[in-house]
Amino acid sequence: MNEIQLYPCSVEETLAFANIEHSNPFQCTIAVNERDTSNEVNHINNIQYIKWIDRGAELHCDAMGWTRERLLQGGMMWFVARHEIDYLAEATASDQLRLTTWVEDVRRVKSWRTTVIHALRDQYTEVCRCRTLWVLVNLETRRSMSVPSEMVDAIDPLHKPRVTKT
């Protein structure tokens, strides 16, 4: 099995990149392996980016105190409703990569998250940018549920939350 190797960065290790809207984003280093590339050429497989994006979101929630275990104990889980992903430059197995993610906003039952992956070259190169729509689901009913206010506070959205019906 291909283990996803993302390692959260400390605040001191956080790099400043252009076009990062959040003042306190979450960052991870990505350990790239040869098996992350396509079979034909030394080029990161597109599916691998999705795996990193998902794992980065999980690690960010963990760091904010909302682990999968805590979510399961509360009978809830975040599910992806949509990915909007742009591949902006090529990355290879020899690149050092950094994932940066933050929550854009929280609405009553859903949340938009942005994730950017950079190659750490002489000049930082943005290789991938993704917006993901997450929906919080009640695991018993399998229906969307309101995001708890303590979760909203913990995940520190970029924009003021809209958690009640208007």
C-alpha cells in the first residue's frame, strides 16, 4: 500500500508564499516517492495530488483538535462534495514539495478549503491549487448537519462564518 507521507510543519518552519490569503495557514512537507509518479514518465500522478490534499485537510483538522476519532465519537464526518483543481506546473519525484492549506469559509453545513502545493526550487513554484467543498455529515442519518460553533472557532476560517440560516 502506498502510504501518504505528509509531515506537519512547525510555526517556525512555515514558509511565506505569494498568493496565500490566510495569515496563519497550515503547512506540511511532502515526502515524494518514485511510486507517486506515473508509470510512463517521472511526473507526479494527478491522483497523488488528491491524496495529499485530503491528507493535508485531515492533518489540519487534527492540529485544530478535530481528529477523525473525535469526529467519529460525535457521530459525524467531513465528506468531499467537490474538488476544483488546477495543475499549474509539473512536479517530479526529485522535487521537494510543500502543502499549504486553510479554511476559506464555513457555512451552515459546508466549508470551502483551499490547498496549494509548491515545489521548493530556486524560486518557489506553485504546481497545484485546489478548492474543496466539504460537507459535514451525520453518520447515523447520512444527511448533512450543522457545523458546531466550537469547530468553526477551532478551524479559523479566512472569512466570517455563516453558520445559521438567513
